[in-house]
Amino acid sequence: MNMRYYIIIFDKELVGNQVFRDRIGRLGETYYLFDGNIVLLRCNSSSRDIYSAISADEFGTKLMLVMEVNRTEYFGYMQSNLWGWLKEEKTNNQ
């Protein structure tokens, strides 16, 4: 089964919350970006299921966006380990 890729952007107030991070981490492979409030996620879930899993209980009123992304084309200037993460995941799914 092919994995799907998502970007999750959430309220910076949740950056240090380990319960929130653990919820995201249980869903699949993660890569955190910038100030820690943006994460790339590789998993088999839908965006609705991801949102439901991470927004339950005390996080239900926190701002967040879960969006599926297509990795067939990307470009930019980032940390070298991100390029490795993207390349590794792409190689594993071909």
C-alpha cells in the first residue's frame, strides 16, 4: 500500500506539548520543520482521520490544518537532512 504524505500546521502554542507530539508520532513517520509547528507526516490515514486523532479532547479548539501533499515535484533551500528524508521515502515507495 502506498503511503500518503501530509503537512500539518498547528498553533505555535502546542509546540512544546508532548501529548500533542505523541499523537502525531503514533500516526506515522514525521519530520518537523521551522519553529516546530509544521510537520510532514507519512501514513495511511485520511486528513479527516489525522485531524480527529490529534484534535481530540483538549486540542479540539486549537488552530490546525492537515493537508495531503504530492511529492512528485518539490524544490527549495532547506536542511540537507530533509532532502534525505524525502528521497528515502520516495525510494521506499517505488
